[in-house]
Amino acid sequence: MQAKKRYLILFSAGVSLILLFYLQGPASRRTPNRGDDPHPHWPPFSDPLQAFIPWDQTETEDYNVRASPRHKRDDNSGASKCRMDSCFDFSLCRRNGFKVYVYPQQKGEKISESYQNILSSIEGSRFYTSDPGQACLFVLNLDTLDRDQLSPQYVHNLKTKIQNLNLWNNGRNHLIFNLYSGTWPDYTEDLGFDIGQAMLAKASISTENFRPNFDISIPLFSKDHPRTGGERGYLKYNTIPPFRKYVLVFKGKRYLTGIGSDTRNALHHIHNSEDVVLLTTCKHGKDWQKHKDARCDKDNAEYDRYDYKEMLHNSTFCLVPRGRRLGSFRFLEALQAACVPVMLSNGWELPFSEIIDWRTASVIGDERLLLQIPSTVRSIHQDRILSLRQQTQFLWEAYFSSVEKIVLTTLEIIQDRVLQHNARSTLMWNQLPGGLFTLPQYSSYLGDFPFFYAVLGVKPQQKFTAVIHAVTPLVSQSQPIFKLLVAVAKSQYCAQIIVLWNCDKPLPAKHRWPATSVPVIVIEGESKVMSSRFLPYENIKTDAVLSLDEDTVLSTTEVDFAFTVWQSFPERIVGYPARSHFWDSNKERWGYTSKWTNDYSMVLTGAAFYHRYYNYLYTHYLPSSLKSMVDQLSNCEDILMNFLVSAVTKMPTIKVTQKKQYKETMMGQTSRASRWADPDHFAQRQTCMNKFASWFGTMPLVHSQMRLDPVLFKDQVSILRKKYKDIERL
């Protein structure tokens, strides 16, 4: 009976709830008419800082002015939501690879020096094509760098000029470079023309307007930024502990009114005139005195007392606050000076953020937490400071020291997007030698590059391939090439020998070559040119390549020792014949010398080990103009390889036990000897030095006084105790 009562009570309660939901539910769920409620419901807002605008006012002009860029971007369709898969035609890149076309300059159009440097960098790169039919990417020859209407560099009627371009196609597969956008007082990021579906390579771009994996954030650089090469970083040596005179410094303009004024106006709160020196001046612009405040005179006086370069080179951290725009020249200045940048520009998409991990080279601050900046940087451990400082130097030299590097980095990022199966890894971009010298088309495995052995904990292979460059026909068995073949083949580390036949005579029959314990492969040189000795031949399977001239005199012991040394320095050239360069102040040009001195900067590839990756880099990275010069002169290929390897590693080559036989004046009487005796030969090498330095934009060769000899070499001990006994008998 009790159970029946409980069931009856539960049933009655359930019926009551259903009736209640039926009577009140529809009323609460129905959508009210606009006239029913004098206070319309607010639409949902994901951004807590977004102003509450009634739904019936969101179409007004006032709303569109006040809405954030991100809100307007999300509301709009088309270009603002562009991504590679929606606004880029990949089919143009499948036909001819990643090629870039620059529009021809139109009559009467003026181009700024900075934009001309950008275009010249593209036209001098391996990506450039003069045929638009082969292009994957298009770059305008209309100057889009400065879109500030008050600037003398501003190009008028740009919208009409671009729309009239036959290949524009609403910007599809186009890349637009920009450094300055907007003008007083708002400095918006509007370029003043419709970019359509074009990609933006833009400085001072905000995270709100940045289209991930489509746009590219580039650094703000001055008109004096070098086109090629650029100065190296200022960190010459590491100091332990890595502290400097100042902890934090800044010197720059202070804006009294308008956008960007708040942050710099507040810097005086943390300035202490001792180790935190943050200097600002009001003295800029024509009417600065009209707006001067109570602090201006004092700030201006203190501002003039300090030398900016002295501060920059003697500070551990450098503040990089926003100016009128998000980016600042202080960013690149701090990087070069090995002064760790402290970013104070909320919403700035940092340069090349797609590939660079800025946490390893900078401190990301918050404008709203300015007072915490000094204590934050003081709390960073000295080991961390040293790591940050070293990374600033790497990033500066790899990607930012010249306009050319900024442009090439931009193009390489886009190429990685297009050829995703060959895209670089994060490690390739953020570790020496950097993404520009690490070509993923060579291999997707980091262990195939000599730069990453230490990181991966691997070692190069224990064998090498010898490549002998032959230019003389075989006449007698007493020729040096036969002795060289036998000596190299006896090495315990030799896997195979490749004879590159660059002689005008036909290939010799197999029986003409001496019998050896390792395979001897004879390859006919491509086009019989000098550069063919550095082609990435498929027959080369080992990491190490021993490059040899046909008249080189080497013993088996020397080969073994040099290879042992190379295994400890697989990213460098290791060998015997050394040469040097010098600056001739009288002629104001680089000079080449073969004199015996206490230092050297090159190891000639007539008898040297190097990693096979450099064959690929020589072939695919260097411009055809330099390789054509080498082939026309039949000279300088060894110098060019030294330039390339030194540019990659930023380190000198390594010379092993000295041999007098390699002195050019003592060359044997072979066909190659005539080259050394030719007075034009030496003059050509001088010319090559300067031509190569011009293309690299700097002199990459590094002098060294180090020579590696076997243990106990020339020591007064029994010869039986020495591993490489035969070397001392030479």
C-alpha cells in the first residue's frame, strides 16, 4: 500500500512539471518582435573589450568606424579571410617550380631606393624569371612601400594603376611589400588601395590584421639598410658573466599626443639614470613647443647627455616600445648590437613569426605592465642572457642584416608553403646556419646536413668518396694521376674513387686505369666546364668528399690523417694547400696571395675534404653568373667554394700538416702547371675575389692561424710511438 502511494506521488509531480513547461516554455522560447521590447537583447561578443552596440545599430557608419579591425575582418568575406588554399593558385607553381616575376617598370614611375633594393634582390636571386608564363609569384614594379599620404614617396592613383595591370587577376599569386601605412592622426594599416587576394609582406602589422600562413610580417628597416651583405653583429666575444654597464636602455622620441604616446610617455616611471636609462625627447616635428608638457625641458636636456651607440653597445637589454606604428627601427638596432630586445608593443606580429621562435632571442613585455619590466629583466639568469644574446647575433646575420636577406627569407617562407612536402623544419630556421643555407630540397632528414650532427647526436659516415678532376689525356703510366689513384685507394676509409673526365679527348678504356681495391668510376664531365667538379653526382653516396686535382701528390697516410680531422669538423673544408686574402688599401680592392705566412683563409680544393651537401649548395644556391664566370675563365672554382662554405659556417677552413709541394711556384711540369705559370691566371684570381665579394655583399673568408698536426708530430721521440709515421718522412 505504501509503495502505491509513493508511485502515485511521483506520477503527480511529473505531470505537474510537464504542464508547467508546456504553459511557460513556448512563451520564454519565442522570438520577440522588435516592437515588443523597448530594450533589444545584446548580441553575444567574444571580445570582452568590445563595446556593446545594439543589434539595430551595427550597420551604421559610426559602428564601422569604431569596430576593431579583427571584428570587421571576420565580418567581411573574401580577401580578409584569404589563406593559401583559397587565394593562391598552386597550379602555376607545379609547371616550372617556384619562380618570381617582377613587372617591368612603367614610364614616368618613380621608385624609392628601398623598393629598388627589394626588386634588385629578387632579380638577382635564383627564383627570378623574366617570363611571366613561368612565374608562380608576381611582384609589382609600382612602389608600395610608403603609403603615408604625407610622405614624398607616396605614389598617387595606385589603385587605378594596379587595376590596369593585365596580370593582376585581383591580386591572386601577387606579393605586395609595405613598410609604412596610414597617416596622422590614426596611422591605420590601410594601404589606400584594394589588395584583393594578394599576400602582404608588411612591417608593423598587427595580429588583428595579420592573415596567418598567408601574410608575412617583415621588420621595419631604414633607407640606409644595405642591399647585400651588411655588417656582422657587434658581439665579438662572450663575456662571462654576460652583464654590461646598463641593464635596460632606450633613447627615442616621445609623442605628446596621438596614437602611440601612452607607452613612451610613461617610461620616466622606471627610469633611474643608473642602470635603467630610458631617454625621450619632445623636440621633434614643427610644432612640438605648442604641445610641450612640464617634463619636456628636463627630458630634452638629459636626452642630449647620452650617446645612443654607447648605450646600445653597453646594455644587456634594449627596450623596443611602439611608436606611431607598432614596429620600430630600435628592433633591428638592438639585434645587431647583441642587446636583447624587450618588446613593448602589444598586438605586433613580430617579424617572420611564422618561422622564428622569438622566445629564444627576446623578452616579450606587456605595455600594461610597464612597471614590472625592470624586475623581470633583472630576474633572468645569466645563462639565459648569454643564450638570448647569441641568438640575436644568429638571427641578425641570417635574416636581417641586409635587404636581400629580408627579401630572400620572405620568398623562402612562401616557397615552403607552396612546396609543403619539402618545407623546412623549425630547427632549420632557428639554428645555424639558418634556413637560407639549408635547402630542404636536398633532404628532409636533418642528419643529412653537416650542421646538425651535434644536435642529433650522430656522426658522419666513416667512409669517403674521392673525386679526381682530370683534364689531361692519359699518355704514360708515370703520370701523377696513376700514383694518386693507388695512394688514395689504399686508404682504409676510401669507399670509391670517381674520376671526373673533363679532358677534350675521349674517355680512356677501362684497362688503362690501374687495378685498385675500391671501385673506380669514370664520369664524363658535364659540358667540360670547371663547375662540373662540384655537381651533386648521384654516385657520391658518402658524406665526405675528397676533392683532388689530377697532379696532386698525396700519400695514403696523409689522406687518412686529413679524413680523421674532417670527421671532427664535418661542416668545414679540411685540407692541405692553403691561400690567403688581404685588403689592398692602395687599390681599394681585395687581393689574393699564395705567399707562405702565419695565417690563411682558404684551403684549395685540389686536396681537401668537405661535406657532399656543399656540392648541392654550390649548384643550386649560387647564381649562374658566378658559375659562368668560373667556367669561362677555367679558374677560381676553388675560391668560390671557399667563399660559399665560409659564408655558411662563419668560420675559417682548417689546414692540416703543411706540405711544401703545394706551393704554386713548385708545381710539377704538367698541363696544369702551365696555368700556374700563366701571368693572367693570378690576375684572374684577383678579379674573382672581388667579383665574389661583391655578390656576397661582404668578405665571408675568415683568417686562421691554426694548423692541425698529428700527435707527436716532429717531436723528439721514437718514430715507433707515432701513429702517422710516414708524414714526417715527406
